[in-house]
Amino acid sequence: MATCIDTCRTGKTQEDDCRFYCTKNFFRPGYSLNRKIHHTQTEEDDVWIKMLEEAMSDVEQEPILSDYYYASITSHRSLASALAHILSVKLSNSNLQSKTLFELFISVLEERPEIIESTKRDLIAVKERDPACISYVHCFLGFKGFLACQAHRIAHQLWKQKRKIVALLIQNRVSEAFAVDVHPGAEIGKGILLDHATGVVIGETAVVGDNVSILHGVTLGGTGKQSGDRHPKIGDGVLIGAGTCILGNIKIGEGAKIGSGSVVVKDVPPRTTAVGNPARLIGGKENPRKLDKVPPGLRMDQTSYITEWSDYVI
């Protein structure tokens, strides 16, 4: 394994060499990654190294996964390469080879390194907000909401480059593979959690801010009566509950919360809660109850509004 990796070791930075050293020694008995890694300062910088550590631990527990982990994570020199690989495998089919997709994806990721910075923020978001996520590797290999979001980031870049045909092809393959349908024209921020993600639909002119959490079955759609700029604009730190429809070119203010199953067709002020069909504000339109300063997209509290909204008791 080490010989195979050594053949491509040329022209890399000191940081690349450190990561290479970790990968090369991946299966050496008694080796500890913790002894060799001193150059990272922040959680964001540490994500890729942490993934290598987690991969080693997983393979020690389940040796049957060694080939899968090697192909998916430990044979790669960077997070960008590993991401291009996993997406190319997930989105390929008999007529669209994974090698073709890998070359396309890695070219975009290397050209636009800010995409990988967003990927790191997304990994951290999932790990912090989803109690079902046991590790970065767990998310990276198996969370389709995360994978769909990263595929969209690549498709969006291609869309901006006027490569609309291939961008729409990626959208189609993501929809088929992950049951998540995000138009490549949509703008999505960093630190995004698409929890479960099945049935999420995001339209062409939608904008999603940073640190937003969206559950399954959410639609950010048009009203069917408009053209042009016709989709919702979601502020930073918003939480959107499962099964919600937000329709039209409306604004959901920063730090707002949308209750599950709601249908929203009007603007929602910042740090307020809207729930129902049609949605109404907790506390009323004139004096809506304000949420605290911790964004609900981070807090992930989906039920605190219920006692104030309804007297229904089981």
C-alpha cells in the first residue's frame, strides 16, 4: 500500500507531506496519529486529519472495511480528492463513468478551494447538530444530505461558468441517487445541515444563508404564478422543520424558526417562529415573540413553540 501511494508523492507542501505520512502509516501496528500531528490550530483545519484518525479506528474495529476505507479516504492526499471520489462513485451509472465524473469534480474543487472550506463547515455542522452522527467519516461516507449539498456546490460553480448542461445533469443524478432536488442556480451558504434530506426541493433562485438547518420533505419553491426571481430567501441561522413548504420570493429573517408541516407564503421577521397552514407568528403579527440570540439553526429545538401555539394535549 505504501509503495502505491509513494509513486505520486511529488511537488507537495509540508502540510501535504504530513497528511501523506499519516496515510502511509495507516495500518502500521502501534502507530498513533496523535504523535505526528501538531500543525492544525482550528477545528476547521483539523477536519481532514480527524477523518484519517477516525478511518484508522474504524478499520481497526472492522477490518472487513479496509479496502472500502482505503479507496474512499486513506488513499487520497486531500479532502478534495476524497470528496471527488465519493461523489463520482455515488453519482455514476452504466452510461456515466465514475472516472469521468471524478475528473470533472476534482477540476472544479481544485479551481475553487473555497468549496472545500464550505465542505469542512458542513461536516462540522452535521457532527455538532445531528446526534445520530457518530463521526466525520460516518457523515462523509453515508449522509446523503451532506453528499447532495457538496454535489450541489460543484454544480452551482459549473452553472456560474455557463456550463448549464453538465450542471443540470449533476442535479438530475443527485435527485435520482439521493432523492434531493436542488437546482444548480440556487445559492447555498456554509455550515448547512440537510437532516435526513429525503424529499428536499430547492428552486433555482432560492438563497440559503449560513448555519441553516433543513429537515426532510422541505420545499423552497415558487408559487407557480411567477417567473424570474421567484424563490425564498433564507437568512442565517434559520431552522426549517420537516414537511414545510416555503413558497414565493419571500424572506425568512435571520434566526427564525419554521415549525414542521407549515406552509409559508409571507415574510417571516428575524428571530420569530412561524407555524401552521397557513403559517402564523407565535405571539401574533403585531408583537411576535422573539427567540433568544442562539440561532435555532444551531440549537435544533423543534418543539419549544408547541405549548404556546396550541392547547392540544395528548
